[in-house]
Amino acid sequence: MPDIRKLVILTGAGISAESGIDTFRAEGGLWEQHRVEDVATPEGFARDPDLVLRFYDMRRAALAGVQPNAAHRALAQLEREWAKRDGCDLLLVTQNVDDLHERGGANDVLHMHGQLNSALCNACEARSPWTGSMADRPPCPVCGAYALRPDVVWFGEMPYDMDTIYASIRSADLFVSIGTSGAVYPAAGFVRDAAECGAATLELNLEQSEGSAWFDESRLGPAGELVPAWVEEVLAL
């Protein structure tokens, strides 16, 4: 493993699958009963907002019943220990909209696709913590407008904080992707951006992803086993 001081970690649905959250369009999963176009696009929301609000209420309620796993806890440990090292930076980016990284102990997580436990106001663009239902059309806590939607980045929308992510990738010594499919852009292109900027690249995934060929190294297996072992390896440097 190269000498590393600046680290960017990207996590995807695979890291939360072991906690019981279905991966995108997983067999038997939440997405299976609904077309993506109906529940994960601005057009779907405009066409049938009641369906979309009920769908995300269901996902929010399911989230309350799951717990972080060993992979989430290991990354939280890495974050804590990395912060103690002079000149070392770590950016933890997730494509997931769950809060399992935070509940696992991580303090600074960039949710590029938004969060289930957050509401976005279409009127004033405020983002507010939210754990209840939206199906009954509550008012925005900030401006009072009845214009709330899930604070989730849908297909066709721009992910959050892309400038911060790209700036960190440009200066990274190591880029690590955990539990991602390698199919959803722009996150799927991060490995190539990192490699072009001179970073080493590592994939930790249950199986080969669509982007595995771009990584210097791929380690295959359950995140709950791979991630704690890798974190122990890194902290021993």
C-alpha cells in the first residue's frame, strides 16, 4: 500500500446491504414494485406526488428498523484516528441516503445523493431534518410553504457538493470505493478522475463492479469483513 495522507472514500448501497437495506432495484427490494421513472425523477413527482411521498415515507420508516454494521463502524474508527494525524485528510462520500454512517459513529459524511431524514422545500430551497411523514403535505419549517419533497437527488438532478468532491479527488493519495455498482454517474467516474490525478485506487466490493477494470486493486467479499480488515491495515501504516 502506498504512503497515504489524503484519502477519499466512496460508499454505495453494498455497504448498507448487510444491515438489511436493499440495494438499488434488488430482487425483492423496495424498488421492484415501482418504476424508477415513477419514484426517482422530478417528472414522476410532478405526475403523482402522493405516490412518491408515500414511497419515501415507507423507506424512511424502514430505515428506523435497521442498524449500522461492522463496515460502517470501521470507517468511523478510521475517521477518528485519521483526524489525529498531522497533515492527513479524509473525505467520506456516500451515495446512500440512509444515516448508517452517522449512527455507526462517523461525524463528517458528505451525502452526495441527499438524505432520507431530510426534507427539501421547492419554494425556498431550505433543507430541514425530517423523520416523520410527508404524505399529509406538512408545511416547510422555514418558510411555511406547502412545497416539501424528499431531500433525495433524483435521476436528472445534480448531486450535492460536487466541487468539494472533485477538489478532494484531485489531491488524494488513495481513492477507495466500497460497495458500489460502478454504474451510476457521476460517482462511477470518480475512479478514473482519481487515477488521472495520480492517486492509487482500491475497490472493496461483494463482486466485480462495472468499473472494476479501472482500479489498481479489487478485493471481493462482504463489506463487513473487507472494510474492518482494510481499516486495520491502513491504521498500521
